[in-house]
Amino acid sequence: MDSQKKDPAWLALPMEEWLTSAASDDRLVAWSRTQQWCQGDFRRDVSRLTQSLQTQPPSRWALCFTDSYYFAVALLAVLHSGNTPVLPGHQRQSLLAEQQGEFDALLTDDDILALSCPILRLPAEILPVRPASPAALPAFAPNAVLVLFTSGSTGKPQKVLKTVASLQTESQWLAENWGEMLRDSRVVATVSAQHMYGLTFRLILPLALGLPFYSQTLEAHEQLVFMANQYPLMLVSSPAFLQRLDDKLPPIHCRQIFSAGGPLAASEAARIRQLCGEYPTDIYGTTETGVIASRQQRQAATPWTLFAGVELQQQTQQQIRVISGLIPQPAGVELSDNLALLADGRQFHLLGRKDRIVKIAEQRLSLDEIEMRLCQLPQVQEACVLTIDKQGRTYIAAAIVLSSRGLAQRQRQSQTVLTAGLRQALRPWLAPVAVPRFWRLLPAIPRNQQGKRSYAELQELFL
């Protein structure tokens, strides 16, 4: 690609140049309800934290933040100090304690988190106790990587290494597709920056294009209306939020709306266009692969279209591999979704997942992990978890066989009280949407003649 011939507005600034670019110190980088940060603040804060990290022995820093400006400061400081950022993707203390072998220390803006490892808290760590003029920042380590986690089919979080180079390539692809239309926009989001989609679209893309981003997470349609009446907006969201938009609120106009975490129905896309002035752009991808394809449903059954740097190889009817400039393995990665490829090989329809990872709201959940957590409870001998649909929403349901302790407890308590206790015991380990909503107590899990679980029979139990 001859970058000299491209419109500069379409070029994504590499991560290592976010602070060394010619941008003036007063250019707005991020804002919140009570504060705003300009380029000069960003340079100063990253410099101060980098100096702190250079005095610390740990090399793997877990990042747990609610404010995405401080997350951006921490991410760059860890990379500039030659260390490795680790993104657990959550701030649940019990799970962090379980994952502590994956990191050496913690950077956070959460005052409550307490682990048996060094902890640095922002913004306290970057308050002006050092000289105000930022020192020259060291270069990123060669082949710098980030560590992320995604649900694995075994129930254990699966570690994924993402090179900084692949993240920069991904932001360049997005800039080439949407950079020009996003000129002078501000970025707001309803999803966390600590997962792959949010990291790329909520944080890396605006910083690469020089677009200000809102450091807090939008939680209500009313907030979106308020923001859109002040600024031209790019919204980074999910079906879970977009489907809750209130038809009674006044319509607004967003420059661009991105959605990921599950496909939107064409009828929902049309409704969102009426409320927000633009059809949402669905993004399809995974933590392992990065972005794969996109679509904008102006009509029903709109196929997905691959990004220019992506190819699909169909090896069998059920086996499709994705080959991409974002994937380091030459053989690519096998997809866990079933696809129907169209004749041109560049478009496809999604037919559903073929493993036990499901997406509810914007969260990717492992049914195997939920079963594992259930079976760790003393009241449970065996558990089978599945998804059920009720009134247009998807829920987690659990069929369980009680242990002797559970049976004794059931003799003293109603099923409602017993399952309420089980739900409470799961909350330190699972996201709220992963805690089963519906329960059945069984003498045994039904199985077919091959000894495999009879999921059809299990589904019938929840009708």
C-alpha cells in the first residue's frame, strides 16, 4: 500500500506515536462528566506512570479500570516501560485471585480491589509529585504484546496474545473504511474498553484518528440523547443496549453506530435508524481473530462482507478457517460459527455457533465454565447448563443433580430458597447474566442411548 497517496485523514496513527505526534498540547483527548484531558495532560500522565513502572520489578501488569482515560494511560505506560499489559476483562476480585498466576501486579482505578500482589492506583499514582515536564518515553519493546482472555470451550478462560502490530493493522483497516466520515466526531461507548471489541473501537480507533472519547460508559438512552445534542457522535455499542432504546425519546443523529456481540435483526436495525439517524454497522470477529467482516442491514438477509485483508477457507461443510493479516498463524484460525459462504467467497450468512460459547447481552459466556462453577458448590453433584428463549430474550438455565448435602438442605428448605442460595454463591465467580435464571432439580441428567446428554429433553423441562 502506497501510504503517500492516501488522504491523511484515512491514516491511523501507530500506538507508539500517539504521544510523540505533532498534535498540540491543547487538543482534546478525552472527557468525562466532571473533567477533560488534553494532549498535554495525556503526555504528562503517561510519562509519570512510565517512570513509576520503571522502578518496579514486575513485568506483567493486569489492567482493571472503569474509566477508559486512565485505562489508556496505564496501557501506554506499561508498553513504554517495556512491560506486558494483561487485560482480565473484569474486576471481580475472586476471579482475579484465581487468575493471579497470569500477572505480577495490578493497575486499577478501583479503591476496593485487594490482592496479594503490588497494586498501583490511578489517578493517585500520577498526581503532580514529580517534575511537570514529561521525560522522553522509551520505545515499545520489540514484538510488544497484550494478553487478553476469552471464554474457552473447556470452561477455563483462554489466554490470547495480541501483538501491538496486529492492533495497529486493525485500526488502519477501520480508518480506511470509516476514517473520513468520522472526521471531527467524538466517540461514546456502552461497552468496556477491556475486551477486544471495546479496546479496538472505543479506545484504539479514536486515539489513532485523533478523536476525543468519553471516558465513562453510557448506560442509558437519555445519556446518548444528551450527548448527541452537543456533539457529532460515533457510538460503539451492542445489541443489548441498542434493543433497549426507547421509542418515546426524541430522535437524534449519530455519525456512525457500531454494534458487536451478536447480530441485530433487520427490523431492529431499521428501528435504530429511526431513533439515531443511521443504520448500525454490525461487526463480526473474535478476540483471537480480530475483525473479520461487517454489514449494514438496510434490508433483510443482508450478508456479511469480509474486510479486505481477510479470507475464508472452507475445508469441510462444518469447518471454515479464517486467514487474516491480523492472525499470526499462517494456517489461520478455525471459526466456532457455522457459515454459509456465498458464491463470491467474500460474503456469507451466519448460521449460529457450533460450540458451547454463547453470547448474551454483549458478553461472551462459556456454558462449560458455568457448569464447572456449579459443580464446585457442595450442594451440587452434577449440572447441565443451557440457554432458553423467553419473550424474545435469552437466559441461562440450569438442570442440577443435588449432592447428599444438597438433598439434606432441600429437606429443610424450599426449592426457591435453595436455588437463591446457589445463585448467591455463583455471583463472585460469574457475570450477572451468566448466573442461571431458571432451575430444575433432577434425580439424574437425561442421556440418550450413546450416553450423551439429551439436550432436547432438557429443553423441554423449561417450556
